[in-house]
Amino acid sequence: MDIDTLRSYIVIAESDSVSQAARRLYVAQSALSKKLKALEEECGATLIERDYHNFRLTESGRIMYERALKIVELANAAVADAHRADTDEGGTLNIAVTPSLATGVLRDILKVFRVHYPSVAVRIYEGATPSLLSRIEDGTCEIALVRTPFTRSQAYETIVLYNDKMVVLSREKLPSTVGYEELFSMPLILTHRYAAMLGRISERTGVPLSAPIQCDEIATCIALAETGLGSTVIPHSTFANHRRHGMTLHHALLTGDECDTECELLRLRSVGMTTAARSFCDIAKEVGSK
């Protein structure tokens, strides 16, 4: 198995037939079919179901496609970094980050980083925390900006950048602070993560939680709260960022610290850091301490 084979497989997987893939790759269909068959023999699995009526990825084929994308991505990055290092262009820094931190702390760090290291190409990969940790573990990204809680491992080295209180947002007027009992009396719009956190507090206190709407992203919670469908709970730093852009919702600080989160910089202990990553971490610590 080589990179060229994986690149060809990606095109096949994204096509409706081998003949279509062959046209896209400007190769003979017979040669491409042989390459696919050889890959399947090497894997010991059927990657694509293909007959007169079907042409679709098997489960093995889907896994191979996802892995092939990452391998080719890393190979391309390696070539680009080697070129930049040889021409003194600075290399590439791949960062994994949750969406709520991408528009907050990452923005602030990058404003400083780009001033000092304009020749470093920055690639940002956003997603839920499990997908970010996966990118760290498979080497796609060097560093990640994540919020607690997450599944910790001794393999990770983490640096706390700052602590974040939680804020309640609503179209209805709110007092300056809101406790859990008052919060649980509201219909809530929550991310799955915060619904789980508040659910555990609900079970402990015996006060039922009403969260009829749940979703993946904080921005969605805010947008739905603005329609009056319910109240939401988000980190203070995220609230401060959205308020700068004209948020009209009323807000209150959530008392208690059980839902407080930390913004952490994370990397693998076993992997050496590039100069760009080390510089980014140094700047992140400076920005986080302000």
C-alpha cells in the first residue's frame, strides 16, 4: 500500500463507479480496477460493493476511506512542511479547537502569534472534543484547545489557560445571579455536554431538569434562545464574545461552581513539539494569564 494507491482509492470512494473515477484520474479503467482489487486483497476485506445495481462503500471501505483521507492529509502536510523548512517559509501549525474557543481564546492568541510568526501557515480543525482528541492521537494536529470536562489520559500534557464561569441567557429579564433550583424551573436549550452536566446535578439535588431542546453547538443554543424558545447556559467567555457582536439576550451568572469549565491547551507527551507549536504555547500562556 502506498500513498498513490490511497489517493486513487479516495477518488474511487467519492465516485459513482470505477469508470467515473478512472476518468477523473485520467487512467485506464482496467488499471484502476486492478489497483482496487489489489488493495482489497491486501486489506483482506471488500471495500466497495459493486455490481450492475450497486456501487457503495462497505463498512470496511468507509473506515479505509476515513483513514486514507488522514494519511494523505498528513503526507501532503509533510511535503509542504519540508518545502517550507528548506525555503525558510516557517512550516505549518495544525490546531484542533472547539467552536466556542475558536472565536474566543484562539482568536486572541492568533492575533499575537501572527504578528511574531507571519510565515507559519495555520490550519484550524473545529469539532466536538472527542474528534479533537482523535486528531491529537492520530497526529493530524499538534495541539488542541479544549474545555473541561473531557476524558483525561496520562498521555496528555495539559496547560490551564483560564477558568470560566457559566452564564444563563434568556429573552426574559433575569436577576444578576441564578441558582440551580431557579435554573431548573426554566425550559432550557442546552448542548449535549451541558445537558449531561446539569443532569447529574439534577439527580443529586432531586430537582427535575427541563431541557426539551438539545444540540451540539453553543451558537445554535443562543440562536434558539433569541427566538424565545427557552433559556440557555454557556461559558462566560463565549457570552462575552457574542455580546461584542450585538447580543440582545438578558444574562445572569450561574451560582455554584459544579458547571464551571477550564480552557486547556493539550498535546501528546510522547511527541516532540515543532518550533511553531512551542511558540504558540508560549503565547497562549501569556494571553491566558491576562
